[in-house]
Amino acid sequence: MTHATDTTDELTRRLDACYSGAIYDVLRDMGRPNCVLPAEIRAIDPDTRVAGRVFTMRGRADDRIGAHESLLAWTEFLSVAPKGHVVVCQPQDKGRALMGELSAETLQHRGIRGYIVDGGSRDNAFIRKFGFPVFSSFQSPRDIVAAWRPEAFGEPITIGGVLIATGDYILADIDGIVVIPGDLAEEVVGRVEQVVQTENLVRKAILEGVDPKEAYLRYGKF
């Protein structure tokens, strides 16, 4: 008997073998080109990448929140983020770091695959050392203490005009970040795997001396 979690883990494994360009091409051909997050959200370490099922978080700046209350709310997020997922955060805040060393190591220890935020990160040199995938749009030493609160876990968010829901899938690599709607994920990954096989045939033909135009016409892919 195959359980849902087993299916999810297998799809994540297959997605992790893909790359963002091929996923975008497939979604574009399926009429879903609005799937790429803003280009400024980049890996703090270009050698890291992450793929998996999404868990969303949304928050906002709050200058009335106390230090204890803000940290208590943040640690609640660290407790509820589900194992095997990629956290995607819309902080609605362009002035603060929404990830740091201790939080990143905590998430890694709890089995979270990675963290993507439309906002800042800090302690980046330390995070790079233990290899937890963090993608952020800027770096800043300014943190959230007494200044920011989470307001929703697992609810739909929007980043750069892309709607993201818990249960969607995401792949972030050196080229960028693509979001796959959860109900299309199995089909998209299957199509990407076919694309990669065809690209390998095109590459093999060209390296064996076939003219590039002829190779394209033969396989319909380039």
C-alpha cells in the first residue's frame, strides 16, 4: 500500500532531479507562464538548491509588539513548519532579516528542506557553513525582535504576482525559482523528465555531427 506521504516524497525526489528552466518551459507550454518568483530572490549560497512541497507563512511589521511576544511568535513558526517541506515566506517587510543562523539550523534539524523569503536574511556566512538552503532578496543585520509578527501559516500568499499555496511544489536553483501548482505537479514533473530525455538526444546528435537545425527538426526541441 502506498501512503500519501510516500507519494509526496517520491515526487520531491523526482523534482529535485529537474532544473528550473525546463520546469518553466513546461508550465509555459501548459498556459501557466506566471510561475517565476522575482529575480532578486536569490540563494545566499549559489551552490545550494532546494525542491519540495510548499508550506507558506505570511507576516507584517508591527512596532507595537514586544520583544518577548515577537520571539514567542517566531518560535511558534519554527515549531509548526512541517518536516519535508520548503517554507515560503511573504513578510510584507523590506527592512528586516526574516531568517538567521539559529532559526536556519533549527529548521534544518527538524527536517525542513529549505526557506525562501521575499525579504531579508542575516548571519548568512554561518548559514552557508552548514549548508541549509536559504533564498532571500537582500541581506541585513536588522532582525524582527520587537518589530514583526507572523499572522498566517499555511494560507495562500502572493510574491511578485505569483500565487503560492501550501501543497504547491517549488524548485529553486541558480537560475531562479519556479512554483508548480499542487494539482499539476505530477504531470509537470513527468513532462519535464520527457523534456530532459529529448534534450539529451538533441545533444548527442549534435556532438555526433548532426547539424543543429536538423537536430531541432528531428526532435522538435532545443
